[in-house]
Amino acid sequence: MTNETDDITLVQGCLDGDDQAFGVLVLRYQGPVFNAILRMVRDRDDATDLTQSAFLKAHRELARFDDRHKFFSWIYRIAINESLNLLRRNKREEPLDDDAELPGSERNNPESRFGAAEVSRLIRSAMMRMPTKDRVVLSLRHFSECSYQEIGQILDLDEKTVKSRLFEARHRLRDMLKDLRPD
């Protein structure tokens, strides 16, 4: 990510009346926040709305930001909570369908792309069938590359609980992948 001191300076600038400082934070984190939300809610329009909502809420609550933590952990926590609230309101915590559109990376080599696409499809298919709490912890760790401490801050869990949830979620994912592999 970026230097957390820069983020804290930008937050302080925003609190001091620099309107452009928060815009820099939005530009810096809107992509990762959008992707995290999209993995949760599986709908681009909802993810766009929730991303905007998370940043608006963060802006309103900026005075409550604790600079002992990273800004991106704080905004992720807001985004994840907004996503979970939407899922609860819409009662959409059911497994996803295999055609859900999620962002991914592509390689230039056609063979690599096919192999990577197949692995990605299998992982995506398995994750879509997982409970939300498993998807969240796996997405934060492996897609957003958050540390255990950052995940704990985002989900309001202690580090041991994060490690335990990740361990269990990885085992469930591994078991699901075994079932999904073509023979």
C-alpha cells in the first residue's frame, strides 16, 4: 500500500480544512475498497454505491479516526460493515452462482491465461459457496493482502481469532476445491 504517515498527514489535512486531502485518500483506496466490497456483495452497482457510501461515512466520521491504526484498515472496516449490512437487509448471504463477475488478472501467454483462468474459476466457484465470514477473511488476507493485525482491526477481532478463522476457512476452501476439480 502506501506510507501510513502520508495517510495520517492527509487525514489531519482534511480535519484542518484541506478539502483535497480526502480526495487523495479516495483516489488511493477506492480501487481496493471497491474490489473488497464487490467480493462481498457480487453486484457492481451495489459495490459502486457502497464504495461511495463508505467514503462518505468515513469523511463524516473522520474526527473519530484513531491514527494509531492505518487509514486503509479503518476504511476497509467501514466498507465491510456497509457490505454486511446490505447483505443482511437484502438477505443475500446465500451461495453465489458460478457466473458472478469478479475482477482478476490476466497473463499475456494464452496457455497461462487458460490455466490461470481455470484455477481462478475453481477458486471463485468454491468461494462463492462459502459463508460470508469465510469469504471476508479469505478476501482480506489473500486478495487485499491485509496482515492478521489489519484484518483484526477491520473485523474487530483479536489476532488469534483471525488466524483461527483463516485456518478453518482455508481448510473448507481446500475441501471444496477437491470436490470441484474436474477429473
